[in-house]
Amino acid sequence: MKNRSIIATQKDYNVEKITKIAIAKGDGIGPEIMKATLKIMKAAGAKIETETIDVGEQVYLSGNSAGITDSAWDAISRNKIILKAPITTPQGKGYKSLNVTLRKSLGLFANVRPVTALHPFVKTNFPTMDIVVIRENEEDLYAGIEHRQTEDVVQCLKLITRPGCEKIVRYAFEYARAYNRKKVTCMIKDNIMKLTDGLFHTVFKEIALEYPEIESNSQIIDIAAAKVATVPENYDVIVTSNLYGDIISDIIAEIGGSVGMAGSANIGKNVAMFEAIHGSAPDIAGKKIANPSGLLNAAVMMLAHIGQPKVADRIKNAWLATLEAGIHTADVYQESVSSKKVTTEEFADAIIERLDSNPFKFPVSNLSKGSGTITIPEYKRKNSVKKLVGVDVFIDWKGNNPEAIGNNLSEIKSHNLKLKMITNRGVKVFPNGLKETYCTDHWRCRFVAQNAEIKTTEPHYETVEYEQVIALLSKLHQNDFDLIKTENLYEFDGIRGFSLGQGE
Amino acid sequence: MKNRSIIATQKDYNVEKITKIAIAKGDGIGPEIMKATLKIMKAAGAKIETETIDVGEQVYLSGNSAGITDSAWDAISRNKIILKAPITTPQGKGYKSLNVTLRKSLGLFANVRPVTALHPFVKTNFPTMDIVVIRENEEDLYAGIEHRQTEDVVQCLKLITRPGCEKIVRYAFEYARAYNRKKVTCMIKDNIMKLTDGLFHTVFKEIALEYPEIESNSQIIDIAAAKVATVPENYDVIVTSNLYGDIISDIIAEIGGSVGMAGSANIGKNVAMFEAIHGSAPDIAGKKIANPSGLLNAAVMMLAHIGQPKVADRIKNAWLATLEAGIHTADVYQESVSSKKVTTEEFADAIIERLDSNPFKFPVSNLSKGSGTITIPEYKRKNSVKKLVGVDVFIDWKGNNPEAIGNNLSEIKSHNLKLKMITNRGVKVFPNGLKETYCTDHWRCRFVAQNAEIKTTEPHYETVEYEQVIALLSKLHQNDFDLIKTENLYEFDGIRGFSLGQGE
């Protein structure tokens, strides 16, 4: 057995034991749907104890730009589990997104979004779709590290990390095993981004081997997005990086049509937060007509997470049976398929009446058929031998003839480094560029050791000392080159850790 | 009138004048569909003169890893316009993608992909969709500039440039005006990537003002992808960057269902290439059953591009009328909607018979109702005042306590620079980080001038000299910090050219 740290297991949240939950009642329809949700959970036998926290509109308006009080932070660190109704962020600048704050502050690395078709009560072209998207939540382009260093060019860093990939991929497979799912699909673009998306894909393939009972496959993100939009029935659990996950989960929510009834989770090592996807709908607040299904589905996810999957199934099945009985809140009500239009409270009571019923047409929820346990091992950093073999120096230059800058740089023989090539927007322009290549003012100039053998099919890079890099920068600067950034070139255990230029 | 360089106008390609075209007959079904396409173009009165070029399978197998002969390159530079049937790339390593080679070598900056529903002959849930995706083709993450510099972290650079944005956005509006389109939609993620996607969006808004007769709007890419997949009827021309365009165009092709009948174009300043989207289908080669529609639609795009939009309309309308008449090749034939199953040649003849017909149900093609002219001005680089105000030094460090590295770096007072903050994956961890933030071995350490005032809501950065940066790097290196990359911090005309850390 591997040594694993535990995110959430039945050991932690024994069904006999009561789990403490921080409750954010939210704004707009928030309090109404929270009341209904809590009533249903209680009737279903959920072993929870709630503590209300203050977040949202009133907190923002009191002058707290993050929308969350200190006592709410304390309650979250005591309770570890948050069930959150939608909040209203006031109009105007300076208010920070509460979700971003919570995600960043609490290390919520996984965003989990299940979408199940509810046809014919919610119209969709895909009546049998049932997908869970597990999206990496902390890295990728969304780290937001951007630099403008020339007149023409702006840059954003896409960071993909091995611990980040291991955590999210492991979570996806553990989720599948815990909640009785059959297949995990990985989405990447590693035919283009061989190192970054390549790492995500490599980690996926490594970890998939540990779950032989779960089917796994990988797809290139553009094809994957197209297939998700046309044959969503072919997907079960999807795991992907932050940007792709953002796009894919929105496509799935939209084609499923049930955004108003879906929940989502943000999972961290110590804390997890569950919420409805929809907003606070202030226009219908207080009218007693709000649909509590989104928050209720979030509560179902929460109950499974804290080791009460049987209670989760009981609620989910009663909810499905209620929908099938045609008992619908106003947002879902259609004369052709509904039997009765009900208030929020009547809807909750109808669910409670059906707590021992299963749906007859929708698939029965069977979360409790899985292992119920999710464990994520601590990341163990490997210890590769890292060898510096060169440096990419980026230069701001307003000329347009690559031969001019290339020949100038080639003459600079600084401390045993030599110019290997120059690219502009990734395309090699020196030596032997093509005259049609359009050149911006952003030149990436690759320097390696004088005696590196780099023209063969098996290039051999010599070790470079960082002092040589510093000396090179000094010399280039003395020669009036406008140096804007550097990227060191490394080998790890003899494997090249940098891409070649297009045409190199 | 602005001073504009011309990409393609009726002046260049006068309808009275014959335009020279390089023809690649391709592999598999390529020669058959090219023959049919040329026959239809000739019958419709296209003023073209063709020269055949050798590219594809036989060229690859002769030992040419790029799949294109020197004489083909010569013919392309003479003719400027390429009509290319699908080719077969042999199995095995070392063969380069011909399309990537052509795109990079010829500066083909715009990928243009129209998708029109052909319901009921091709099934789709969206029988009225009619979209053109115009995708930037040269930059973004697809420049493929990747570096691994620590055990944990790999990085890819997303480069967005003003000339790149101006060219593609201008092309989209010019395309709309030239070919009688009404609306251009821009897709970005500038709520997260404020500088890179922000630049694309800014350029879009600037250029849109010059086309008041064309409606324009912008959408965030995740919502946009979801809406494209569910209400594609709401879109007309879409313009976006490389990665988003890759995803969006695949979604649209798939939901439209007519991948087998669609053409696409790759447009450059001097050269343009037109082709079918589908492959060479070697399994049905020589059987006389191939559908020439994909290549024919590429030819329609080509004719419009070279200033013969009336000929283009004539062919397109005859083709639509033929489809409506139920005269279908085997791939489209269905008993319920077809009247006759025909060979490639019979299909071409049926189109030729209808060259003076319009479709009665499908919308009539009216490319010639637009201005017919596309002009793209030369990029004029502005000349902002660039001021160096600091540097982000990235350090490989295996510790996990941000206070430790932060305090050590704070003690280093090198040549009037001071540590401002440290982030890990974009989240501020020093000073005043949160203990829950997971830290990789990749630390971004921001240094600014000692006397910069940076704690106010209106920070004031002092000028830094690059010598100070070099001195800092030397000092950090002497203190055994493992420096892996640097990003200079600049202001342009007093505007900050770098993002703040999350939590900064």
C-alpha cells in the first residue's frame, strides 16, 4: 500500500459522526433555497451540524472589498466544508470575486461540475448525457503572469506543474472510483504544446495505470470540444487543465440545458466548497418561487464527499422522482410535461414525501455503489540532474532584417557562448530564414556553448555556467542590445527541457 | 483615403484578366475531385490559367521530408494562388506537415473556414447556421516556445502581437465587407488575460469603429464556445486567436455536420491557398464516387478572393441547386431525401447543367453583392516611451516556506533594488502570503527600485538601469540562488506593462 494523505474518507466523516458544515445563506433567492435544501437534508437523515457564515452583498457594502468577514474565515477553518448559496457582488470597481478569493486562499485545486440531462423537463438534444468535468483550478494561463516588453508584443505565461497535474488527474480517477463512474477522458493539445500539455498527458497515462478497472482515453482539445458538443453521451468523467476545462464545462452546461439546476464543487486538500452554478436572481427573491435544485445538487455532492453517499443517493433519487411526477417550480413548469406548479417550499415537501422513492425513467443515483473514499498521496518531488546548456535572450529590436541582427550577434563571442539561432514568434529567421516570415520587434536569440554539437540529428549540448550567461548579458548590453527577458536552457537527466524553433 | 497595401483586389485580378493558379492535384481521391472542380470552373467562365505543382505522397517518398519540390516553390512564387486537393502524408517519423510548412513559409496569417448547414441532405440540429471562422494562424501558444527550468514546472509562452492582431481583425472586417456579411464577433478571455487577450480585444474595438456598417460584438471564449455549440444561428463572422480559433472552428464544423463538403482558405499578404477540409480518402480512390464539393467550395472561395465573385456565386448556386434536386454522390445519398445517386463526373455535369439556376430553399449565394475588395494597410509601429522599472527574477528553490526565501531575498540590497513580492504560480506568497497556498519549486521574485512607492493605490515606479538588473543577477547568483529566467518590467508611456500578482 502506498503512503497516502487523505482528502476525505469515511474515516474522517463517519456516518455515525456528525460533520460540521459552514453555511452561507447568500443573497437574492439564496436564503429561500438554502432553507429548502437544509429541510430536505434533515428529513433525509444527513448527519450534519451547521454554522452560518457572513459573506456576500452586505459584507461588501460594509466596506469589506473581499466580501467575507474575519469570523467567516474562522468558521471555515473550523468546519472545512462550505455549502454556499449564490451571492450578489455589488456593481462598481474594487469588489473582489469571493469565489476567486476562496479558491486561491484555500487551495481549492479541483473544480467539479456534473451535468446530467433532465429531458423532457429540461429540453436538450442529448437526453442521455451524464458527464462530470474535473477542471484544474490553480495554474495554466490563469496564473495571470503577463509582461509587455516591446512595442509590438505582449506575453502571458502558461505554467503547468507536475504536482498540479498529479493532484488533478489523481482526483479524477479517485472520483470515478469513489462514485461509481466508468471512464476518464483527458483533454490536451500536446501535438502542439509538447512540454506543457505533454506533461499533463504523461501524468495522466502514468496514473491511469493504477486504475485498471477504469477505462481511460485522451483527446486533442479541439476535436474533443467538437465531440463533446455533438456526442456528449460518449463522455463520463473529463479531466483537463484550467483554460480547456473552463471552455468544456461551459459547453456541457449549455448543451445539457440545466444550468439552473446544477451544482458544482471546489475541492482542496483541507477545505471543500459546494454551491449552485446559477446566480442570486434578485428579481424573483422573496416571491417563494425559486427552484432550489442547484443548491440541492450541490448538497448531494457535499454529502457524498463527507462520506454520506447513501443520504446523497436518497435525496437525489427523491428529487428525480419528484421531477418525473411533474411537480415543478415555475422555471421548469411546462403544460405539456408538468402536472403541478409549486412554490419552493411545496417542491421541498414533495421531495421529502418521496425520500423512499426511486425515479422510474431517469437512471437511479448510485453514488454509494462506489468506494466512497478519495485519497490523494502527497506529491513526491523527483530529483533529476539538471544541467544548464544555454540561454534564450530576448531582444527588443526595431529592424526587420534578421540577417542584420543575426550577423551582429554572431560576432559576439562572449566567454565561450555562441549564437545558435534566432526566432521571431517561434519561427526560425536566422540562420537561413525565409524572406516571407513577418518579423515583430521581439527576437528570441538562442546561445549555447561554443563547442556544442548542434547540427547533427543527435545534438550534444555542453554544460554552461551561469557566470557565462551573466557575462553574455553584460556584453550584449554594452553592445547596445535592448535585452528584455531571458529563459535558461536545461537538460534534465540528459533530456532536453526546451522546444526547438519552428524550422530549426 | 488611407494609404493601404493591397492583399487582393479586382485591380490585381481583373475579371477581364486571366489569373494564374498553382494546382496541386493531391493523392487518393485528389486527382478525381480536382478534375471535376476544374471542369465546373471552366464551364462557369472562371478566368484562370493553371500550372500543376508536385506536392504530397510521391514527393515525400522520394526522400523530400517536406513533401514539396523546388519547382513547386518556384511555381507558387510565380502564381501566388494555390488550389490544393487533399494529400497523403506517409506513415512514419520525419515527414513534416505540408500545411504547416506552407503556412509558416508563406506567412499565411489567416485561416478562413466557412460552415453552412445543408439540412436535410446533411443532418444537423442547426439547419440555418452559416458561419465563417477567421482564425489567427501565426502566433499565440502555437509559436511553441516551451521551457522546463525546474523539476516541477514547465512553461509555454503565449505571444500576442499588435501587428498580428491588427492583421487578423482587419482581415475579418474586410472579409465581411467584401463578401456581404453583416456581423463580426470577437472571442477573447480578457477578464483573465488582461494584457494579451486585452490587446486583441482593444485592437478589435479600434478597428470595428472604421466599419460602422458592420455590426460587431465580443464574447468571453468559454461562454462563446457554449453559445456557438447551442445557438450557432446567432453568429456570422467570428474572429479570434489561434488556440480559441482551433477549438471554435472544430466545434462549428462538427455541429454543422458538413466536414466532407467544406472548403477552407489560408490567406497571406502575397500568397493564398485554398483547399478542402477533408482528407485524401485512399479507400475510395479511383472508384469514381468521390464527392468533389469540399474542393469545389474551396474554389468558390478562391474565385471570390481573386476578384471573380460573380463566377463564384454562379458555381455555388448551381451546386446548391444540384443538392436540392436530390442529385447526390454516395456519401450524401439517402433514400428519403435523394433522387439520384451519381458518380463524381455525373455530379459535376449536373452542376454544370444548373449554372444558370439558383437554389429555391437554400439562401442564394451573393458574394458579389459585397465590395469584393480586401485591403490591409501596412502595420505602422507606434513609438511609445518605454521605461524599465524592475525585473521579475525566477528562482528554482526546493524549500516550501515562502518566509524563508522572502526574508533572505529582502536582505539583499543590490544597487538600489529591493524585493517587492514573491508569487508561486501567480499567487502572492510573500510578504503576507496565506499558509494554504501550495508552493512549487518555481518562485517569481519581483524587484523594483528602492525608492519606488508601491504600497499606494497609485504606485509610482522609479526608473531602473539594466546594469542594476545585471548586478542583481550576479549578487543573487553569488548568494547561491538558482536563477532560471528573468522578465523585465516596463512602463509604456507611463502605463504599467505587467500584471500584478494575485493578492498583490
